[in-house]
Amino acid sequence: MQFLGVLALACSAAVSLAQDTGEAYDLVAGAIDLTRGATSFSEISMQIHRPDWERNSSLVAWTRGREDALIRFTKPAKDAGNATLKDADKMWTFTPRLNRVIRLPYSLMSQSWAGSDFSYNDLSRTDTLLHDYHLTLLETEQADGHTVYTIEAVPHDDAPVVWGREVLVLRDDYVLLSHTFHDQDDLPLKRLEALEIGEKGGRVFATRMRMVKLDEPGHWTEVSYDEVQFDVELEDGLFTVYTLRSGGGG
Amino acid sequence: MRTSVPVKVLAQLSCRNLWRHRRRNAMLLGAIVIAVAFVLLANSLLRGWQAQMLDTVVANLTGHVKVLAPGYRDDPSIQRSFLLPADYQPELPGVDGWASRVRVPGVILSERDTRGVQLVGVDPAQELEISFLADVAVEGDFLESPTDRRVLIGAALADQLETAVGRRIVLMTQGSDGRNREAGYRVAGTYRASSSSLEKVFVFTGREVLQDLLGSPAVTELSIKLVENGQRSVARDILQRQFAAQEASTWDELEPMAASMFRFVDTAMLIWFSIMMAALAFGLVNTLVTAVMERTRELGMLRAIGMQPGVVLIQVVMECLMIVSLGVLLGIGCGVLAVRSLSEGIDLSQWTAGIESYYMGSLLIPVLLPYDILRVLGLSLLFGLLASVFPAWRAVRVEPLDAMRR
């Protein structure tokens, strides 16, 4: 439910709110239906910031629903062609220099993706908020003509989630303003923040956002959408290992 | 010649010859005593190591004998498992304890770190009978039953993960259908084992809990601890008949590295013994040759008045054996006393970090086997005998006429 998830954000927001009103499960089903089949194409800039260096990359991404995604680096030249494919909870990476596709073992899913502050899990987790957490509406306030909801998500005891709790701040138009991950001592460890909200491709969403490591000052990764198209026609074979390897997509 | 000189006289002669150079022979005796005592001490320390190695290997979830599904050793997964009846009891003689487990590779995650580990589903009561879990210090709770839905992790692992008793962690592994399985668990307790490598490897939870996660009622291993290590092959053969479709193995087949180290200790003892004895033999030969050379005139005289060469030979050998056997007996006495004084064990904790990989704990307790004492005794006497051959041969070669003319 991170930056690719944002493209389908309406859904999780609807879900979170629904739990509080008691119509939860109807809305969950509805929300999932909303993203079913929704496609997107986007051009993204990514900036990885560290206290002593910074790296700028460009990438293109295709998504279909919340299950499928294909991301390919276009810049810098050193990384161009590196790609990640996601199919539900399975992920593959392709490195043209090695000409090899690697299926990511689950054990690596919590590792950093492409050296950024996003983990593979951040890319891959889809509906976990729906069934692995207990959601509570903490606060409702008005800001800039919107209603802003603060929602606390506490994972179930047996949920495969390491966080103590997560706090989401959402606007009534389902724009995610921030998503904070707390450890089990309730120390915030990382936060996804919306820096700019705008309209692109006919929808309003966070067009620039930043994942900040709160326990490591100066560590953050910023992602901004330069170009987004929704409901694009995608080839059937786009989200396959074959396309991943052949460099196809665009 | 058919000895005209009785043994008693020969012995008397030898004694007197030794007594003539009291100081020189006392020093030689001292050298023998020290060498033998050290050999015995080194021997018992190596034996202590060997015993510890065996205990460690058996306790580190290996047992003396183990039943595994075919192929599990190459690909340890829940697919390589077998069903064990709920009321199973091993039917073989000399069983000290047994445990059935589910053991699969997996991953443990906390908020801050991810580690590859061995997930072990256990019946805690069984483990207390046979594995290292019986000796660990636990902070928090020990697991209570095969259905205890919590985990017991090593203290070193808890440090790495920056987690603690009562926190939640996530376990991830491959289920029986080959798909990823993951779930959150609470940490019941952390254990401190003799080595931090154990603590970092094994994550325990209830057996039925892990079976639940994996989606299989099967176990991956049946581990049996025997009363006698020597009975392991017999036990393996019986188990192999009872579990015809599985593979029964002894600990030395499962842990070839430990087994070869175990065997190496036997060799090391012989090597150490040979080095000490070779050094000693030079001193012995040197002293005896000197003694013979000094007595050239005397030996010539004895030959001239009719002593047979064979008797001369016996006399020199006897002289040598007397001093060697006295030295060996005193040496063994000193060695036994030294081992006794170390019966509390030698604390190696300063070096433990390095020696864990050699299956050692931090306390080395020497073990003295009667067999080893007899072996040292026998081999030392043999060495003494061999060392006397050259001086005796020199003594026999003395020509009476030449000798008299000196």
C-alpha cells in the first residue's frame, strides 16, 4: 500500500473508514472491486537521499489492479533496464548486465528495494490492511476544505506484521497524507508523507511523496509522479517474466 | 650358553650399574616421569574434549540416532517428512530419551532486522530429556506444550533482532504446498546456550503450532538419545527396520565433521605420545650408550672370563627396562594426580568464542580412561625396550681383547 498502492488508494481509504462505521465488510469488498482491472502507466522520478550522498533515478511503471506491477529503471545509465515484476505476492528482478531474472525469496522481501528506503514488501503488500489489522478511527478534523481522518491500524497478534502499530492520515477524497510505522515500543521508525497533492491523469493523489527513516536522520527516498495515465490499454503478456527479461513494456 | 648366570645376579648387576651413576640416572628418571605424566595429562584432556564433543553433538538436536525422510538432508523441507502415530514410543533397548520434531529452514523478522534460522517445532517435555534446551538459562518463559503458540529464541538472536520477551516477531517459511507461509508470534522467552551460534540458529515453538503453519501433520525427524554411545549402530539398524521407508542414521553419519574430529582426537593422542617418546628416546639412548662406553673395559673383562654375548645383551636391556619402568610407574602416578587436581575442569571461557566451532564448551574436564593408562604403560615399555637395542648391541660388540688393552 505504498507508492504503487497509492494509485489504487481510494480502496484502502474506503476500507479504513468503513470499519469504523460498521459497514466494513461490504465496503472492503466494494473497495477491492474498485481496483479490479484498473490499469495505470506512470513515469516516476526517485531520489534517494543519504547524509553524504544522493542519487536520482527515473523509472517507468505499469500496474494492473493491486496485484500486478512492472517497474523499469530508465536513468541513470548505470541502472537503466533494471526491472522489478510483481505478481500478487511474488516478485522477480531482472538485471540486464547479468541477463538474469531472479525470483526474490520471501526472506528478502523486507530488504531495501533498489537501495531505496522502500522495502520489497512496501511494493508488494496489497490488501494486508484489510485482514491483518484492527482499524480504529482516532481523529477527524477539517483542513483545506477536506475532512482528514487519522486511523490507527494495530496488527492482529498472529498477523505477519512486525510493526507495533501503524497510523494513517487520510483525506476524505482518499488521498493518503501520511503513513507512519511504529515499533512495538511505539517509537515511529519510518513514515511515508505526501509532499504534494495534485491532479494527474484525471485523478487527485499525492504526486510527490517521501519515505523517511525516522531512526536514521538524513535517510529518505522521494518519489514523484511526472506523468500518469489511468485506464490504459495493456498487453496481456505485460506482467510476465518474459516481458521482464525482454525489456518490453513501453 | 644357556645362561650360566642366573637372572637374579643379572638384576643385581643392573641395579648396581644404575646406582653407580646416581645423579645421571636420577635425571633420566625425572625426564621419563615428566614425559609420561604429561602424555597422560594431555591424553585425558583430549579425552575430555572428545566426551564434550559427543555430548555437544548429541545435544544439538542430533541425538545418537535419528530418523529422517529420504532426501531431507539435501533439501530440508516439510515435503521431506513422515507421519508418526500420536502415541508413538520407540521400541528399542537402551533409550535415554527421544523427541519428534518439525525442523525447517525459515526466516525470522522483527521491526529492525531479518535473519535466516532453523524453525524447530518441539514438544518441550521431550526436549528437556535429550537436547541442550535442558541446560539453557531462559529469560521469560520456557515453552509449555506442543501447542504453545509462542516462540523461544536465543538471546544472541534477540539482540540481533532488537526484540525481547513479550514482543511479536514474524516467522516465514515454505509450507507443505510449496507456498510461502508467514505469521506473527509472541516471544515467550530467550535462552542462553553454551554457544552463541546455537542461539542464532534455533528458533523453537510448539510442534503442533509449526505443523499448523506448514499445513502438515507430519514430522521431519525422530531423534533418540541412547544410554550407551557404543549401541548406536545397533539402534540404527533396529530403527531402519521399523521405519523402512525412511532413513535412520547415527550421529557420526549425520555430522561427518564432528565424527572426523572425534576420530582425529584418537590420532592426535598417538602423535603427541610419539613426539614425547621420541624426544625421550634420544636421552635414553644417549645415557645408555655412555654407560656402555664407560664400561668397555669391564664388559671386555666379563666376556673374557666367559660371559656369553647374550647375557651381556640381557643385562643392558634389563638396566634400561628397570629405569624406564620405574619412570613410567612414577610418571603415571604423577599424571593421575595431575588429572585429579584438574577434576573441576579448566575454564576456557576467555577463548570460548573461537573454540565453539570445535564442539567445545567453556569448561574442559579431563577424562581418564583405564584403557588409556594401560596404553601409555604398554607403549612406554615398548619404547624403552626399543631404545635399549642400540646400546645393547654396542655392548655385545665389545671385543674382549681390545677392551682389555685399554
